[in-house]
Amino acid sequence: MKPTLQRALNPFALLITVALFSILATPINAEEKGNTKSTEPITKGLRVFTCGHSFHVWVPGIITDLCKKAGINDHVQVGLSSIGGSRVIQHWDIAPEKNKAKDELKTGKVDVLTLSPIFLPDAGIENFTKLALEHNKNIRIIIQPIWLRWDIYEPTTKRPEKVDHNAITGEELRIRHAEHFKKMDAHIVELNQKYGNVLYIAPAPQAVIALREKIIAGKAPGLKVQEDLFTDALGHGKAPLQVLVGYVDYAVVYRRCPVGLPVPAILKSAKLGDQEESLNLLLQELAWEAVLAHPLSGMKK
């Protein structure tokens, strides 16, 4: 018998081989079922369509600005479907003759579709996923969950008569968001198992909570209280919050770290003076940390 064959049949080598097969066959838990496709930074411009509400529809403008600053000159926002307070299914149900989202997806030329569901169930997510894949098997669908409106989980909590954004702690925010995060992650994992890892999460609410904790700790330049992030009790964002969320979405769409990018135009409108640069850096760092920490963002530490 040849030496190479003898080595191949060595009992110890055979034992190692069996052990490796056993490890590979072991099911992974839900936390490990992150999207495992390439995480290499994208340098070529993408064609993006967005469906959303007032917690998301301003993101395309910020990403377009960031792409210019990053030298991604061929980025194209091909369209936007905007409905206030909408679930994804409402964008799906728009009349065929007016449904720009479906029309663009059917061209097969959309690289990324961004959706922003409020709460589940929402059949629109799967409907758009199926349609998108029928026309472009390489499309990515990015889900940006909302940060809780009125700082409550609406499916189980009655809307308070008065909202005090300044009174809540970071720990309490995480507790209130926990069920929201759990259900959204589970739904995306389920759809990825069904359709082949094409959906990703842009963890905007996690980044928002982290920023609120920085404000509480007095470590957010130019922001004194949590109310400085919001225009109203519902939770619509002012420029700093919008920029933070824009960085999160940019990082997931382009798989690129936003740290080091120049101050975006919308943040300049906040007139933060000499705090502008330092706050911009903090927003970039918090966004990137949130993206790296989320198992469904498509990025890894």
C-alpha cells in the first residue's frame, strides 16, 4: 500500500475527520444565523429604492450626500415610496398604475430595497422579497426597524398621556425595545432561511438608544438632554438623530465604516458650532458599533 493511502486510513486521522463532520452538522442557534454573505466593502455605486414613513424617508438624501463625500459618485436613488405611519404592506397595496416600487423591482435593476416596518405581522416584507428575487437574484433587502414611538412598545402598552423623553434611562429603553427586537430578528431569520440570506437589518434603534445613553452621561457634544434628538413626543428625529440613522443605513447598504467622513449637510443645519465635528465623529462611531454588533447586519467585528 502507498504511504499516502496509509496516512489517509490512519485511525487517528479518521477520528478527526468524523469529528469535523459532526461539528459542521450541528445546528446553529438563532443568534448565529446572521447573514453570512460577503462583507467586503462595496465601492461601486448601487441603485436603491426606498419604501417608508417619517422615521425613514429622509435616509435616502443623507446616504446620497454621504456617497458623494465617500467618492461613490455613481450611487443612484431610483425611487421613493412615502406613506406617513405606514406598514410595508401599505406600499405593496398601492394601486398597480401608481406602484413605483413594484415597477422598479420588475426592471431587475434595483440593487438594494430598503423597507421600514413598524410592527409585525407585516406581509409586505415577504411580498416585496419574493417579487424582488423574481427579477434580481442578487438584490439585497435592508430592513430598518423603528425606535419606539412615544418610547413605548405599542402592541402591549397604552400610549401615555404625556411623554418625557428625558426621564427614561438607557436600561429601560432596552427593556421596552426587547420584544420589538426579538420579533423582528426572528422574522428576518425565518425569511432568510426561506429565501436564501437576502435580508439584512439596519440597527437604527439600537444606535439611537446608545446615543441617548451618551446624552444621559453628558458625553454627547452639543446635546444636553434627550429631547434634543426629537421634534415631538412621538419621536420624529432632529438632525443629529437623522444623521445617526443615516450612518447606520449607509454602513449596511455599502458595508463601509462611516468613521472619518466629513460632516453631512443636514448636520450643518443644526448649527452646533465648535461641537459639530466631535458630535459627527460620535454619531459615526455609534452607528458603526451598532452595525458590527448586530448578527443580521451583514457585517462582522
